[in-house]
Amino acid sequence: MEGVDLKLFLLVGAVLFVCGVICMTSKRNGIGVLIGVELVLNAANLNFVAFSRYTPLGLDGQIIALFVIVLAAAEAAVALAIALNFYNNHLTIDVDRADELRG
Amino acid sequence: MNGGQVLFGIFALLTCGGAVAVALTQNVVRMAFWLIVSLGSASGLFFLLHADFVGATQLLIYVGGTVVLLIFGVMLTTSGPFLRISSSPGELMQSAVVGVLFIAMFFFTVWSVDWQAVADTTRAHDAAAATVALQNDTTGRSIGMAFLGPRPDRDLGADASRGLSTGYFLPFEIISIHLLVVLIGAAYLARAKRQQTAVEIGGDAE
């Protein structure tokens, strides 16, 4: 693919990362926070694969991206189980209500 | 302007637009939908980078698995008033300012680095660096070999200090066991509570 620079892929990754961080910090819905985490992990994946194409990183980048995808699936499963338990106990998914451990 | 650039433009626009829409919308069901758009277009970017196996895995596991899991979470926890939990306007303004500053920093950083020089320096210092021949090929078979141990893209004998194989057999095994353990744990965590309360209620009734 001629004419598309590494920089452009890194910029797309930056936009994904920033949107994910904003999502994680500003959403009050617990599932929304999870979706933000997925966006951040996907931004890291995009950077890894772009570097594996344009630099001597080689296959390492793609394999690390695969590991990240699998770990993201595991993370989503555990976080969803925690969210369901929280919903069963508190009858809400609002993360601002999870303040029982506040000092 | 060739086909690759046009495809990159479309996929990059969809990826960024989906991500921005996820961050902006307050409705959790729409967030899940825009997440599907964003992740699917990101897999298109992977295909453009000749990472066909990673792109297919992204479609299968992320879009087909993780997002379905999230949508199940939405369906199980979203009843009436919880469909949209809005943040206050002050919080939204704060996060918008922080986001704009953040992204300005990233743009400045990415533009100010000469990435071609970085790649050349790495290639000069690492004798076993990946060869260029990989770049014009699809990588499905090479990834399979790298998971088993041998590395088709590197000359591992060129650097004597590197030692044994740098394949990914052991990490692959560890991560598969890790995934199995985590999924069993998550299933247990998600259903243990209700069973317990059912037993308690049954005990009270007697």
C-alpha cells in the first residue's frame, strides 16, 4: 500500500486512545467504562500492527496484538461478571454509587 | 490517490468517527453499536497493513465475541431508568477540554518524530531484525510458525547473544490456560450469588 505513512496509523490510534480514556473517565454507566477499556486496547493493537508493518519489529507486533485481543476477551468476561454482581447487590449499574469503601 | 489511500481514508474515518461517537453518546445501547462500527473498521485497517490473521481474529473475537458479551451485559443491567445515565454538563466540559489537550499532545508528538530514521536505526543496531521480505506477503502462515517456535522473518543465528528460540510457544500455552481459568472464574462469579439466595429463600420457607 503506497502513499500511506506510519504517522497516519499512529494518529488513528491516538484518536482511539483518547476517546477510550474520555469514555473511561466520564461515563457513569459501568458497561460504558468497559467499552472505553476496549477502545484503549484496540488503539494499542493498531499501533503494534502498524509498527510491525513499517519497522523491523516484524511478526512480534502482530503476535502481541493477538495476545492483547485474547486478554481483552478475558478482561471483558471478568469485568462483566463483576458488573452483574454489582447490579444484583445494588440494583443499579451507576459507578458513582459504588462508594461503600470511600474513606 | 490510489486505492490503498482511499480505503485507508474510509476505514480511518469510520474508526475515528465510531470512537468519537462512543465517547459522545450517553445511551449505552448506541455506545455498543458505535463500538461495533469502530472495531470492525479497525479490522479493515489491519487487513490494509497485511495483517490478515490479526484482522480476522479481530472480527471473530472482538466484534463477534467481546461486543456480544458487552451487549448481553447491557441487556441484563439496563432496565428503564438505567438506559441513559447522563453526566453533568460540567463533567462533560472538563472531559472535552482534557481530551482536546490530550489529542493535541499526541498529534504534536507523532508529527515531530521521523519514523523512517527510527526504523533504520533499529535495523542497523539489531542484526537479527526482521527482514523486509515479510512486508509484501500475508502473514497467516508465518504467525502459525512463530507460535510453534521457528521464526521465518528473522535470522536468529545472526545475533549470538540472543540465545535460544524467540518463538512464542510458551506464552501461547500460558495465555490459553489463562483464558480457560479466567472464563471458568467469570462464569462462577456471575452465577454463584443467585443460587445462594435461592437456597436461602427455600430454607426460610420451611
